Amino acid sequence: MQLTGLLWGSKLLKLVEFPHATVLGPEASADEIKDLIKKCGQVFIKPIFKGGVGKKGKAGLIGRAKDIASALKEKERLYFIEHTHGTSSAKADGVTFEGGVPAEHEVYFSISESTVYRAPMMTITHHGGMDIEELPKDKIREVPFDPLTGLKSFHVSNALTELGAPAEIISPLVQNLPKLWTLYNNYGLNTLELNPIRMSPDKNGRLVPVACDFKCSFDIDNPAWKRLELPAHLFASDYSEFEQEINTLRTYQGQSDVFVMNPRGTITAPTFGGGANALVTELLGDRATISSDFGGNPPYEKMFQISKICFKYWLKQSNVLFIIGGKANNTDIYETFRAMADALRDHFHKNGPSPLFVVIGRGGPNLIRGMAYMRDTLDNLKLPYRMFGHDSAMSEVVNFALAVDKWMEKEGRNLVGKKICG
């Protein structure tokens, strides 16, 4: 997930007038927290993590307080806490204070893209407040629906009736849950999850669904998410300067997804396409400096800026610049290669030469023209290189890059250094 918690989730839910728990950010004063406790009876203190890190509740990372002293003590405990679940690890940067919501019933609800039905799908259960994976299948309903007509009231009503949900919660959910399709569809989401939605009585005793947690991810290729004007740092997986700089380029056409794999890696691999990214990241392992996906037919200027940033942070320590991707359908290889070659030339002119072996594996429109431009640039810079076309197996190209990296470690770096400085 790219966005978790109610700090930002509440802002999205307000767009469709979906009720949510009252939330205060890390800057909340003691008086504001005290007023929230007085209003709601208790507050939940939750650390703010970037992206989705699971099992926070089971790890004891959600505090509860009924007085200001306890709330501030929990704030101190959780503000910079570190949490690891599986292979995901993150450090908190602040906490939120969320008002308690009294309720007898908790509901899980999500909308996601189903690869089985090739359509959006609603997942719902009235046994919320716990991991959906822990529930038996007969307590969950997964309902695909037509994206042209959207999520309708009868989808919700039929699913809850089949589950045998209490009658008093069905009507308020039928009235409110379809609003979430508007949020999902209008702002470029590909996943939206509320768990739990607590069915809390209003002043007249009627139950109202109140979102008490929020998770979502965006389809970055869909420009609709830009309407939300969310800050770029929300989409970075870490606070590294490199990722922050790359993420400023999300306002351009195309993707710019990066993740630092090993700050001491020796292969920098600008990768094009999700499939290539998965294979390359797995095979390179700790030798890779970054994991990236720069696909989506980026224009020259964006690719030039991306390359400048990558080279600034990683080229000096790298033995291999590994430009790799599958056979593109619509990406102009000449434009991307021209941008990368120009950025490499500019980097050498400004910072001086650096021993480097360039390995390229790519296919797609204007490939020969792009490789010719890259060849001329590398020859002028006196850098060794090897290029592979679309008829080469990607795994073999990756293995070649690994072999070159080992050679550069052993003797190649000195030999290349003498050549380019001679």
C-alpha cells in the first residue's frame, strides 16, 4: 500500500462524505488530545509508517489511552518505533491520535482489481477488525462488478444478506459503501481497504458506518490521482534523498518507481517494465544498488532527469551500468537511450570519468537507432560495453552483467580506469 492510516485517509474519505473517526496528527497539542479524549472517551495512538507494514496490532504497536498522561507516554513509545514484518521493515515518523468509536459490529470492506474476473471486485464481511486471511471463506463475499456501472447498493445488500449479517447494519452500509466506488474510480486507485468500519450509533440510536482505518494504493499511470495534490514524499518507500528526488518526477508522463536495494551495491540497473524489474531484482540480489521501473514510454526530458539523478547517487560506486528491459510495444527506445546517453556524457563532463562497464539488453521501436546513439557516446567516453537485442534471453543478459561485475571487482576496474584516464 502507498497510503495507510487516517491522517491522509480521512482527507480522501471527506471527498465522498464517508464518515471516519476523528484523527489528530503528530503536531497535536496536549490540549487538543485532551479534548479528543473528553469527546470520545479514549484515543488510539498509532505510529505513522510509509507504505504498508502489516501486523502492527499484533506487534503491540497500537496504544490506547483514556487520559492525557497515558496518551503522551504512548506517543513517546511509538513516535520513532521500528517494526519488521516478514521482509518489510520500517521506522515510524510520528503518530496519530484517533478518537475511540463505540460499536458492537465491525465490517471489512475493500475494492480491488481482480485478475480472475478482469474487473473491479468488492470484498466484504461483517466479521471485520481482523486479518481477512484468517477468516474462513464462508464468512467472506467477493463480488466482481461492471466498472461502467460501478458498485451499486444491491451488490452490498445481496452480499450481506447471503452472509447472514445483522439486519440493523445492512441498510446504513447499503447507503454509504457505494460512495467508496466514487473515490476509487475518480482518483486513480487500484486498491482501497477499510478495516474496520465500526457500526456506531448516532444520537438517534441509528447505526452509522465509521471508518477506523484506511489503506489504498494508486495506479501511477492513471493521471486521475494527481487531482488529490498529495505530497510526493507519500509515494517514496524511504526518506533517502535519492528516492525523494526521483519521486518529484511523478508529475511527468510515465513511471518513476524506485527502491534502494543496497546502498553499497555495485550494479546500477535502470529497468524498464514490471516483469523485467521482478526478474532483475531477484537475480542481482545485493549487488544491485536500486530496484526500478522506468517504463511507460517516458519522454526525453523525464528520462534525462531520471538518469542524471541515478548517476549522481550511484555511478561512482558502480562497476556496471545495466540498462535492461523486455521488448517494448510502444516505448521509443531511441528517445530513452538518447536521454540516458546524454545524461551519462554530462555526468562525466561535470564530475570526471569513472571506471564503468555498460551492459544493455532491450528490444522495441527504434532499437537499432537507439543503440547506435548509445554506442557513439560510449566510444567517445572510452567505456567498454556489450549490447543484447530482443532475441537474447533476459536471464542470460543478467548473468553476463553479474560476471562483468565480478571481473570489474577483480581487475577490470583498474584496467578501465587506466583506459579512460590515459
